[in-house]
Amino acid sequence: DVKVTQSSRYLVKRTGEKVFLECVQDMDHENMFWYRQDPGLGLRLIYFSYDVKMKEKGDIPEGYSVSREKKERFSLILESASTNQTSMYLCASIALPGQGSAETQYFGPGTRLLVL
Amino acid sequence: SQQGEEDPQALSIQEGENATMNCSYKTSINNLQWYRQNSGRGLVHLILIRSNEREKHSGRLRVTLDTSKKSSSLLITASRAADTASYFCATTDSWGKLQFGAGTQVVVTP
């Protein structure tokens, strides 16, 4: 089974802190994604990466950056956390066609971040 | 902006009944997927239907896709209390990026 893990289930940070959210997948997937989920808004894409050291902005990249130094790891960084970044953060990875289970995204359990 | 929009926003049914929810989207797609999310947990992939397919089954799930109307429906037959969750549709572009709707909250009472 594909496994996508996230470093923390719950985090509490203060405004202005730098926050790192880590995501690791064990299926050699090329593409990885970071979403945030807020009530009434569904999931919104923050950033995605289709290869090591490659990144693309999603729909709401402001206030975030990402890092993909290794294929299995995709990090989301909040350079200076703000209260409006309190949210549930979900990481996902996807197999490309030919890798099996093509086009199915696998999600991590999520990190619930509270910024005070 | 949201690509998929689910309807209804909330659904309450009794065990054994069928639950139907709909999803509309705006742009052309490679495929459409349905996910389930239990309260406070991650998303679980349920079923994927490709743009050239019209109907797909998986266990008690039935998904239809009408690309001319840009809509899809998810039917859960003979619902169980364990089906209580939020259900999301999502469309996929060529990068594999998902665009989600706001979801339908389903409550199944014994």
C-alpha cells in the first residue's frame, strides 16, 4: 500500500514563527502536492512539485514556500506564520500513468495547524 | 476558485437508504474522482472515472459522468452508519492537480 506520512498531526505556533511541515511518500511517486482545507472552501492547492527541485505555484501560494530536495520528501514552509494560516494541511502524491494506479492521488493524514 | 461544486451540502439519511450527491465542474477534465473524509482525518480515494467513461461501479458505489453537462453523481446504496463522512469530488488536469469542491456532509443514522 502507498503510504504518505506527515510529520505532525497537530501543531501550535505563534505569529511570526517559521513553520515546517514535512511530507514523505514511499512509492517513488513523481508528483507531490500540498493543500489546505478550510470549512466551506474545500481543498485548495498551495504548491506542487513534479520532480526533485522543481515546484509550481498552486491557487494560493502567498505566504508559503516549498522544498523538494529528495523525491520522497516534500516540505511546506510558512516563512512567518500568521493567524489566517490556521488550517488543516494535507499532503498528497500521485503515480504517473504507467506507474500503476495511475492518476490516483494518495493523501497523508493531515496536519492541523493553529497559529496564535 | 473551486472547480467542483457538490450538491447538496448536507444529507441526512437512515441506514439502508441510498444516498445520492452531485458534482458540477467548469472546465474540461482528464478524469473526475470522488473522495471520502471522516471527521478530522485525511482523504480516502473512492473511485475514479475517466472523461470517456459514463458510469463506474465499486462495491456499493456507483458513479456517473456526463461531460456534456459537466456533472457527476455518486450513489451509495444500502448506506451504513460507517458511511457517515464528507464526500468530495475533484477533477484532475494533465499535471495530476486536483481541484476540489466544498464537499457533501453525509450523516447516516442507525
